[in-house]
Amino acid sequence: MKRTKLALALLGLLVAQSPRLQAQTGPAPAAKAVIQIWMWGGPSQLETFDPKPGAGYDYTGPWTKPIATNVPGIEIAQGLPLLAGIADRYAIIRSMTHGSNAHETAAYMMQTGHEPGGGIVYPSLGAIVSRFKGYDNGYTGQIPPYVVLTESQGRFSEEGFLGPRYKPFVTGGDPAKKVFAVEGLVAEGVDEAGLAERRALLESLDSLGKAQAADPAIAEARAAAGDAWALVTGEAKKVFDLSLETEATRDRYGRNSFGQACLAARRLVEAGVPYVTINYKGWDTHKEHFGVLDKKSGELDTGLSALILDLEARKLLDSTIIWWGGEFGRTPKIAWEAPWNGGRSHYGAVFSVLLAGGGFKGGRVVGSSDARAEAVATRPVYPRDLLGSILERLGIDPEGALPNPLGLELKTMPSQGEGPGKGRLKEIM
Amino acid sequence: MIAPGKATSLCLVLLLWSLGYWAAAQSSQAPKPTIDGIVSRALAAGGKSLNAPVSDEAYISRVYLDLLGTRPTVAEQDAFLADPSPERRAKLVEGLFLRPEFADYLSLKWGDILRVKSEYPSNLWPNAVQAYHQWIREAMRTNLGYDKFARALITGSGSDFRDPESNFFRVLPSRDPASFARHVSQTFLGLGLDYLDAGTATELGRFFSRLAFKRSMEWKEEIVYTDPLAPGSAAGPASASTSVSYRFPDGSRIEASPGADPRIVFADWLCSPANPWFARAMANRIWSWLLGTGIREPVDEARLGGPEASPELLDFLAKALVDSGWDLRALYRLVLASQTYAQESRGDAEPSYARYRIRRLDAEVLADALYRVTGKGEAYVSPIPEPFTFIPKENRSISLADGSITSSFLVKFGRPSRDRGLASERNSKVSVDQELYLLNSSALRQGIEQGPLLAEALALAKTGKAGALSYLYRSLLGRRPSPAEAATVEAYLKRKGGPSRQALVDIAWALVNSTEFLFRH
């Protein structure tokens, strides 16, 4: 007993003397932005942040050599060496759970924090942030406050009952191409003089628009067109011009769509956009899982590690939350038989999520799965706990009222007391 | 002396007889209510009157967009304008009823209401969606009586794949009497369940408390049936009593035998001409589809006893629907022949139902209109990679069955999510990202440059620029350019050195971006 007390006292002394740890004892200032890396399809927990090398070949397949990270005691999968070098910058949640193996339901729960049903469709986290940190609350940027790179999620309407005002701006285009042709913003092959000439022609030929300018629907359309012209001819769109970055920077993120989307996300956050989603497709690996992983892990490793380090170098990591994860994980027992040929199915019982920046403590692991990553072993984390923690770090009350056009009394997240589990992620906040 | 009571009776008999005589003789002297009469009186109360009637040119564009979700081609315009018959507008409408696009466009509207959509949050699987849509489309194509349509949906049982109308209740994400009641109420009564008092809402749910669902051996097949012993059923075990009492939303009651399917009991009440809401709700919907605003708003979640802008007009339209034997096309005919429908769109806001409202084209209608220009079609995507979800680009957007099959364009332009089945889910406001796409996207610009419309105009330009210009105007806006517009274009062409390809691209681009192209008016 005495020994323990002594040890605690010593630890206290140590903490007091370490400036880095000391800084973390007070409440961190609120985060300002979120970059969500949505692993569309559901990434395998075993081949990312929860390897189980001892589970046997039917569980590990050929991936039997997890790698040590720069945090003693934390190992991650062998395909992520760069991320292994910076594990002190992020927290891993190994006990994420909701129990659903259906894309639609699982995606809904992971994006909204709510169970489906009740005739109500809740908004995704991005739409909630857009509601509380967007145009209604002082955001004045020309770039909309909720941007999706580059394709919309599509499983459900992201804005839910909040309505179209909170819908994301979906960029389209491919950031890895020579010109990132953001739909409508960046048009290839039109000069400014030609644009001005066309605009004048349109003005002079818009007979109905001029004759009925007082009609509210037409007035609204003309106002939107005015805003669009301001964007097209203004400076704001330069945020999407990746050619303004050095070649070295672009290389560091990886010369592929995901890597360059990470770079675009960093530029958007720098410009003040509060919520950016990168829809990263291709993780629904029912068939030939390991072949896909061999190909995609490097892309993920390079892009995500570069994003974390670049934000840190620009002193933006403390104010930017990076949230990595998909709708669920994958079935630990491998389906070797045809037609799967070594595939993994959907798995919502337990899976992993990564959180970095924005005041979340790095170098930590929250919860654990059992020996084969088949069930939660300790500290189950539910979608509402994860999303509520992100909202809390943003200074948005996770149990506050969510104003809505339905006129109903709704809350951003279900109450912590309403369900099982230990609630929000206090251990890393 | 004749007793006073008898005198009254005699007068009444005489009056009725003479009314009947007049009606039989179709005498124009009978003070028969008409849409225009009712609307004109409402306008006159505010010192206003109906606007000037639209030209035949404007009428054909309007009626094509409202019935087919499609603009008339130049050839269709010519055929109509060349028809010397004084009945040409009525003939036009009859012809449009028979077009496949009419069934497509109506099915699109019903798809929004009935939430025809693959998972999620709807519970339908893609082949159930296709079956359901086909059933609805066939009902619209054959002009199935509205009472039969509603009855089939309310009482539908069987397999989601093989008995499509059984999907009416299956779409709902939660399966409880309150959810069933809400769906029925907003679909067929036009009333929001939350505005009914709790007792009435609960009583409404009792009609659907025996609905039951069971899986079959086939993937995602589900059987809808009525379970007389359903737990929580209104009756409890059928043998427990001799009759079951139900209360309808209008307060009337019925004693039904315990073995009777309460859904059928409800359908009998719903489709009765005496039902105070059923015909009115549908008449109101058709009015809002054609004129742009309901006489009662919202059309689906109205407050019980809430204000109706013109009870008289709703009475008249509902009666017409009942008298026609629940023939939706009869109601269309009536409205489309009115001066109220055919007046110019300009005008002030009140009363809002009395004018033809200017409104942006639906996302699907706009996509199809642009397809005509670009020839490119939509890159449809489905979140569920199943058979029945791969839709070719040439497929017109108004004929899409499944609300989950979409394209980035349709999302951008506010296609409804079909999550709640409400008209308010469709967003036809113009937003900045839509304008960005229309004004400056490479996709649309290249589409105009490389598409069929420009090629056709260029071919005409070889024989004279006036023909090319007129063709562009008529194809895109359904009318010829005014002299002032022709002069503006002339000046532009002059500056550009003639009707070059680039100059015509610029003009086509300007017209595609004009208010007139984007809006029905």
C-alpha cells in the first residue's frame, strides 16, 4: 500500500516536471475542425490497428508480423510502418461496437450516433458541425462549411432532417490529376474574358428572370447565381489548387487520389472549413482481402501519416480532429473458400477507430478485443460515445438541443445514460 | 289553403325538378360552380383578377412539363400550333395521358409519397422496389380508380417480390401501429399524425395492429399477412369476444366481427364518398402538382381542422373526383381546362393557390432536359450492388424506380431522400452549388459543345442563322425569340463574326442558364 502511494507521488513529481504532460492536465482548448476519413465498406481491424498474430492462420492469413510502434506496448499491422513511427500522435479505439453487419444501418449509426428507426433520419456528424459552426454561427467563408472529397457517401442523406442547407459540398473531380477539377469551381479551358462575355450575354437574354425579378423563387436563384460567380471569379477556389504546393509536399502525401485528398483536406482546414470528409472507397473486401490490403495499405499509411505530421508542423493538429474509421470492421475468421478466396465479411461486433489531434491524447489505446478480435473484451465504445466525444472537443454540447424543421425536441446525441457502456472517451480527452 | 309545410315541400320539389331539368338540358343558365368562378371571386375579394391567358406556345410547354416532366420538341410544338380545332388544348391533354412519360412522371410523384426506395432507411430490397414501382406505374398507365389504388395498398398482403402492393407497409423502418397509422394518414388523408389527438391516433393504429411479417426461404423475401392472433392485436384472440369496436378518425364507430381483417374495415371507410378527407387530400395534391401550391398546405401533414385557403374550391374538386368514379384524369382535365391553370404566372403571393406558381424544375426533369442538350445521360449509382440496380445512362431520370439509385446531379438538385414520404423532402430551391454546376462545370460545358442539340442547330445554321436561333429557342424554351432577344443575339453574333460554332455554343449556354429554362412558369 505504502509502495503504491510512493510510486504515485513519484509519478506526480514526474508529471509536474514534464512540460508536455503538464500542458495536458488542464482542459485543452476546443478543437476547430474535423477531418473525417471515412473507410467506405468497413476496413479490417486485424490488418490495421488491432492485429492478432497469435490467432492462427484462419484468422491472420499471411499477415502474421505486426510491427512495434514508437509507443512501447502498442503494435499495429505490418502494412502501416509510417503510422507505426508516429503512434504517439493518435489514439486507437479497439473496442468500437454497434453489432450491425449491414452497410446501411451501420453507416447510419457510425455517422449519426443514433439507432435507426422512429421515422426520423438524424443528420451526420458533418451536418451537425455545419449547423453549429457554419453559416448560422459566424462562418463567413465562401467555401461551404462541410466539404466532401470527392464523392458523396450515398448510403443515406447526410443532412438528415436538418435539411439541404446543411448538405455537404461534394467536390467531384480527382485531386491526383493535373488539375483538380472541382465541379463548377475550376473549369478547364475557359479564360476570364470569355467568362465575363458569357455572363453579360446571359444577363441580357434572361428575359423571364428580369421580368419577374420580384418572384421569391427567382430572386433566390439570382442571388445563388451571384454567389456562384463570386466563387468562380474569386480567390477562394485557390484552396483546391494543389499545384500551389511544392512537389515535395505533394510527393509526401502520395501521388494517388487518397493522398492528394488528404492534402486538399489540410488546405481546406487551413482556410477555416470546419468539417471535411474524405470518402475513401474500396474497403469492402469480401474477396481476395489480402491482395487488396497489400495494394491499399501503403496508400493509407503514406497519406494519413503525412496529414498528421503536416498538420502538426503547421501547428494545426491541436485544433484539428482526425477521425478515421468505417461503418464496421471485418469478420476475423477468413473465408478461404470460393468465391471469396480469402475474404472477410462485414463485422459490427468489434472493430477499430483512430482519433488524432484536436485535444485527443496520442499514444493511447482505448478498450480491447478478445484474442481473435471477435468480441469486445474491455470498455465497449458505442457510436454515440465516439461522436459525442468529437462534439465535446469541438465545444458543441453532445446532449444539447438540435434545432430542427420538424419542430421536435431532439438532441444531437443520445444521452450517455441511455445505453450501455461507459460513455464518452474521458480517458483520452 | 295549403299548409305552410306542404308549400315548402312543393317548392322544394319544384326547385329540385327544375334544377334536374336544367342540369339534364345542360343549360348554361345553371349557376354551376366552376374553378374559375371560385378563384375569380376569391381574387376579387382582394381587388384582383385572373391574369391574362397564356399563349398556345406557353400552354404546350407548361402542360408538357406538368404532365410528362418533359418539354415539347419543335415537331410537337408545330403539330399543336397547326391544329385549327378550338378543342386543341383538350385534345393535346388527352394525347398526353397516353404517353409513357405520363405514367413515368406520375409514378415518380407516387414514389416520393410511398417511399419507393431500397434500403436504407426504407426496408425494401431492390427487386421489391422494382416490383412495387411497376405496379404503381401500371396503375397510373391504366388509370386505375383512385379508390381501388388506395384499397389495394391498404389491404395488400403476400410476398414483397410477387405481390407488389404488399410493400406499402413494408417500406417503413419501424413496424408498429403508430408508424402504420402515420403512413396511412399522411398518404391518404393528408393529415399529420402528430396533429391528431392521441386517442384518435391510437384508434387509427388499431386498424393495422394485426399486420404481421414473416421471412421466407428466399433472400430478402418477406410475406405480409394479417395475423388474427397477433400479440398486441386490437382484438386479442379472435375467439375472446363476439365483436370488436373500432373508431375512425372522423369519430364514427363500427362493430366488426372478430374475424374481420381490420385493414379491410378501414379501407371501406377510407374509400367511401362520405369520407371527409380522402378525396380532398387527393384533389389538393393534384392542384399542388399542377399549380405549384396546395389549397391546403402542407398537402400531407396538414393540421386537422387547420386552415384551408379555399374550402369551397376543395369541396368542388373533391366532389368532382368522387362523381367521376375516382378518375384522376377527370380531375386533371378539369384543372387543365381552367383559365386559372392557363393564366400567366406573374402575380403577387395571395391567395397563393390562385396563381400558377413559378418553380424550379424537379431534379429529374432538369436532368432529362439537359440530357436532351448534351446526350450524355446520368451516371447512375446504387449503394446496393445487386441486380436491378444497374441503370444505363440513357435511362430517363423521371422513370427511375428506386430512390436509392441516384447520380451526383440528382443529389445536387434536391431529389428527395424518400425517407419520410413528405412533399417537403423534395428541395427545388436554387443553391450555389447548383449554379456552379450550371454556369461553370466542365461536364455541362462540354455537354453543350459536343451534344446533339448544338449539332442540330449547326446544321440549320448552314441554311441561315435565323433558323438556328429559332431552333435553339424553341428546343430549350419552347418558344421563338422575341424581336428584342433576336436583336441582342444578332448583335452578339456580329461581334463574334457570324454564327460560328463558338457563338452558338455561347447562346445555347446562356439559354440553358436562363431562368426560363430552369423554371416552369
